[in-house]
Amino acid sequence: MQNKSQWPKTIKDAAERVIAKMSEEDKQIFRTTQSDELARFQFGIGVFIRTKFGLNAGNAALMKACALTQQQGDAYNIFYQDDPDSASGVIIEAIWHQLRRAA
């Protein structure tokens, strides 16, 4: 059973935790991937993110943070907040941006 108090609450924290576990080879693969190809990571690292960070188990803070990236005016998309796959996609994109900035 996971300790819910250890779940990341922000996209930045989630991205940093994943990057800390990545090999240099995996980081390079991420850096060289084009933005329109990031979905390919949903079945590997995306599963890890959804499982370990509680996106499938009630991490409301991180789900809301991911949903807020999809703002339309002042309101965020309620349906997006309930979609762990989309939330992990936001985190994958944050990982990608962070690794490319660090290169």
C-alpha cells in the first residue's frame, strides 16, 4: 500500500521525481523525442506515474494541478480532472520540457 502523504502534489515535483530515477540513456531518449511523439511514453513511464503518484487512487492535488494546465478562461475542464491518462501526459510533457531545458 502506498503512503498517500508521499505523493507529489505539483507537476514540477512529479517531474523531478521521475527524472531522478531515469538513466542518462532514458533522459537522452526523452530529449530527442519530438513533442508530437510523447504519447509513446504513456505505456511505460505513464503507467509508473499513474500508479506511483496516485493518479488512479485519489491524488486530487496532482490531478487538479494537471487539469489546471488545460484552462479555458478562469475555469478548468472538470472532465480532464478525472482522467489519469491525460494527467500523466501533462507530467510526461513537463519531464520533456525540463530535460530539454537542461540539455
